Amino acid sequence: MHLTQEADCAVRILYCLAKNGRRMEGRAIGEEMAVPPRFCLKILGKLAAAGLVASYKGNGGGYELARGAEEITLLDAIAAVEGPYRFSRCLCGPDGEAGECTREASGSCPFQRVFGRVSATVNRELAAVTLDSILREEAENH
């Protein structure tokens, strides 16, 4: 099990903007993070729609973080492109909507409870890691 390519690229795009600390063109971000240009722009659009990056058109345009690097978490980045993290599709969404039971049962089952705990743990860990903490850790290790 691993992150989707889109989620991985979203994290790297946000990291690039945080690391550079300035407005950048989509092409430059893609080149620096080895993300194909069209895919980079698609992800930047999703990150902008989620309020994580600001988009500017025209001369001097480009993209920059919409909030401070200390305010953007890995959970924010992943949720912007993938939606809320759930370990299994049988779990309820954040709005309480019932998930899709893989065995056509009604109500909660032992798997839902276990998968729910796993999802909560992963969400908690992802929410604890900010772009700023990644940059600080990188600086300490170099």
C-alpha cells in the first residue's frame, strides 16, 4: 500500500513552494520536482481549489503557498487531491455518510472498528507533519 502518484506529487509541489519561499511558475515547479507539466498544473489546480496555494495570472504570475508552511500539513495535501483518508471504503466519510460495505452487511462490523482506528491513527500522524517541520528536519540533517 502506498500513496497515489497524485498525492505524492501534491506533497512534493507544496514542499517545493515552501522551500523556495516565493512565487513560482508551474513549469519551474514541475521541473524542480520531476512532475510532468500537465500533471503539475492539474495538481496545482486542485491545491488552489483547496486553498493551499494561490494562483496568479499574467506577467509575474505563478503559484505560491496560500498559508504559511507551518499551517499546511501532509493531511491537507493528500486530502486536497484524494479526498479524506479512509483505510477502507467501508468506513463512514467525515460527513457521516455510510461507506460501501464490502460484504453487504448493515451496521458496524469488527473490520469497520479496526479499520476506523487505523484510519484515525494515520490521519492524526499526517496532520502532525507540516511543511515547515519537514523543512526544519531537512535542515537539521544537512
